[in-house]
Amino acid sequence: MSFLVLHARLITVPAGTDDPGYIDDGWMLVGDDGRIAALGAGTPPVGTVADETLDVDGAFVAPGFVSSHSHLFTSGLRGLGVADTLYGWCDSMLGSTAHMSADQLYWSTLHGSLDFLSNGVTTAYNFTDPLQAWESMVDGKRTGTAGLRGLEYHWRQAEGTRDAGIRFVDAAGMDVTAGTPDEVFERFAAEVAHTRTFDPDFALGSSIMGQVQWSPHPEAAEFEVEAMRRFGVTNQAHFLESPEAVEHQQSKFALYRDAGALELGLVFGHFIQTTPDIIERSVAGGAAMSWQPASNGRLASGVALVPEMLEMGMRVGVGLDDQACTDVSDPWQNMRMGIYMQRARTKDPLSMMPERMLRLHTLGGAEIMGVADRVGSLEVGKFADFVVVDPRRPDVGPLWHPVRSYVLAMSPRNLKAVYVGGRLVNADGVSTNPLAAEASAKLHELPAALVPLRGHPH
């Protein structure tokens, strides 16, 4: 069904320019295929017709947000590990998922995906909970001997993302300490193959959850690089995140560098406890990074040197991380926290401007995920994934600089509708997904199911 949007404050975030692409009174035509067929200023050309017309009457219409680093299975674990940094928080949060069944992870992932959509996030890079259960870190290290769960544990998480209707890149850990090399690659191949049976308009790609930071295996980086080449997948690694055991963390950079991962476009998630040499080598090698401002603040991880990295030519995207370490999956909060953190650190307001922050949380995220040809901006040929945001409900006053007000003054309270492929998926915070009520009910059963198994997490 074709769809025509009228009288919109369009923010298009076009590729190839720093201009946010603002049109004060614009229109957008969505074709039967769910892609943007045309857009422009003023009124559509004579003869433009559609099956349905939406007059947004001066509301913002902007790209759906892209989260380039997410863990959607954590939606039922908010508020845990509040007194801890990364490793202790993981003990609390992942120590709970260690007792969850594949079906419980399905509903948690589905709920988390719908939660993202309800706040305007239409595409997510999603780390699934690995098959190898979490084990505590000691001095930044782990043994890699935890038990291994069956493939269904990953498959059900991927299915939860699919059934929510969010677009996603599915990331799975290789767990290289579990099994022979042949078994490791066969297991990962089965995870990738399952996701590749999904509709490619929604399952945008497969990826590796890079585990070198966590793995004691001396050849973990080589395994991941071989999988990138063999299966044609990307790789994003949690790296240099926590303020503990920093020297040990930094020593592992050489493993990725020497294995050739940088040249294959490795993405570093968080990338906070860096050195000038690590940044320089990463940029020279072609690596990118994903920045999670709200998560980094919640876990007391620190502030990544994002303006400096951008100045050096590093590709950067922004992620919301997960509900268990941001609590509210609010992309506007995430943008503002990013702006404020960088300005407070540099004492320079130009170090992070609203227009740049918006680009990083939309097109920038899509670029480092390798999906910018399909999502991340409102351009002809891309999927019509967009949000309708009304600055008058509640009223924020005059829009002296509309794009800056969109970033600095909007929030989910102004979000009136979310569309994926021109199809309404959420209206005023209410999901149109027929599984939404069941997902909510299943999620609220988790405490009663998990506390007898592991006790009450902190």
C-alpha cells in the first residue's frame, strides 16, 4: 500500500554531507514496496497519488533511530547492578540469563525489540546472549569453561527479534573455548544459517559478537577473522570498556591487529580505555567504533574520545546498548547525554553539536553496521522507517533552530507514531504487534521463575 506524508518538518539526514537535510514544510511518498519513492519541499507534484495520506500538520518526520550496539534480550532485567561497574553488573544481569530457557529469552528479546520500536528505534545491531553461559571476571580474565547451551538458545533470540518487526543485524558469539575448531565453526555456521532464512528486508545481516576481550583462548582473534572471511559476516567486539584491568585489556588490541581484523572493518564497541597509539592504528587499519553514552555513564565506564576519533577519520555510530544498563531506551536521552559528556570533558560546545549527534544515532550507526544503503536516512530508495514527533504535544515553544530543538528538546513524550517500511508499528506508545500483550505478560513472570534458581540479584 502506498503512503503519502504531508506538511512535515522533514529531517532527512542525507548521506555525503554534514547538512541535516531539514525541510520546513515537506512531503514524502512511500511506495507499495515500503521504500521511499519521492520527497521534497512544499506540496507534491500534480498527479501524486497514494492509497493513504497522513497530514502530520507541522510535526517532525525524521529517520527512525539506529542503535549500532544493543542487547535486546535484557528487557526484563532493568535496575540490576546499580552499585557496580561492568563486571559486577554482568554478574547480576548475565548471572540471571544463565538460568533462563530459550523460550524465556525469546519473549525477553521480543519485548526488548518492541520497547526499542516504541521509542523510535527502527534498526538495531543485536548481540544475542552467547551459548556459553556467563562466568565472573577475575582481574579482567575468565576461564572460558562455563557450560554450553544448545543452538536453540540463539535461534529463539533471533526469532524474537524477527517477530517484533524491527530491522536488525544478528550477532552471535563464537565461544571458541567450547569444542574443537571444527565444532566451533560448525556451531557458528548453524547460527548464521538460521538467521539467513528470515526475510532479508528485516534480518539485514549476520555478525560476530567479538569476544577477544573476554576469552582466554590465545587464538580467539584468528577464529573470528577466519569466520568473517568464511561466512561473509561483520564483527563487533566489546573492547576497552571497563575501567578495571586496563593494561590487560589494552594488551589484547595486538591480537586483533595481528590477526588482520582491522582491515576487515572490525567495529569496537565502547572503546573508552584507549591510547593514542591504539586509536591511530585503528583508524589506519579501517576499524570503526560504536559509542554508547548512556550505558557508559550508568556503568561508570568513562567517556570515549569521540570528537578526537572523528577528527582522525574514524567511522562512529551510536548505540543504546540495552535496557539493563540504560533502563529507559530513550534515543533522545542518549543523544543529550553524549553531547553533555563530551562538552563537559572538552569544555568546548563545538566538540559535539546536535546535528552531528543526530547523524551518529541514525546514518552513522547504519554505516558502521554496513546497512546504510537501506536505512539510516530518509532518501529515495531506502526503507521508509520514520518517526512522527510533535513539538506541540507537549509544547516546547518556538523552534528557533528546528533540528537542534529536535535533538535537545524532544523526548518519547513527543513521539506520536513510528513507522517501519511505511507501516505503523507504534502509536502513542502502544504497539500494533499482536504479540505485544503476551510478551509483556511473559516478561512479568521472570522474577518468580528466576529467583528460586539463583536468588535475588543485586
